[in-house]
Amino acid sequence: MAERNPTRPYDPEYIKARIRALAANDYQAVASKGMIGLCVGTLEALFSDSDRTIRTAKRHTLTTYLVGAGSSKDWTVGVVNALLKWATTGDGPTHAPVEAQRIVLLYEADHGQQQLL
């Protein structure tokens, strides 16, 4: 049986399940461009790559895994809120970069590395 209150860094499957559950219970309207921009910037900042193209590709991989949508244009308010909560609250600033990198590596191992250019 899985832990009820696991500690960070979280397992990728736990993160995906929590984000999807939080997003489903929140507003389903499409998020504003400002909210999406804040979320995109926050997620891309999780990756230390100096090349923005690589950070963007990693964000697409991360969000494809977590919410099933790499593109941010149709994210709901619930998805944005859930992603921001994971990345910024509590231990998020400390652990989210490690968790994000694990998710990207896991996804690439399962689906092949994304084309960056």
C-alpha cells in the first residue's frame, strides 16, 4: 500500500496523480494568457539549461506527462493552479527541479528523446 503522506522528492506517478486530481477539482475554464505565462515561466525555471529551446522542450515533456498536454494554450485554470502549487508551495522550490528532471528522464526513457530542433 502506498504512503498516505509521502515526503519529497515525490515519485513521478504520485505527482501526476495529485496534479490531475487537483486540476479536475478546480475551475475548468481556459486560463488567461497571464496565468499561462506565469506557469510556463515557473516550469521552465525548474530546468538549469542555458538554452531556452531545451528548457521549452523539457517543459513540454513534463506537462505532457503530468497533464497530458504539452502545449499550454488550452490549459484550464485548474491545471495552471495545480502545476503552480506543485512547483512553488511548501518544499516545491527545493524539490520540484529534481522531480521535474526525473519526470523528463522517465518520459524520454519510455517514449524516446524528443526532437529539440
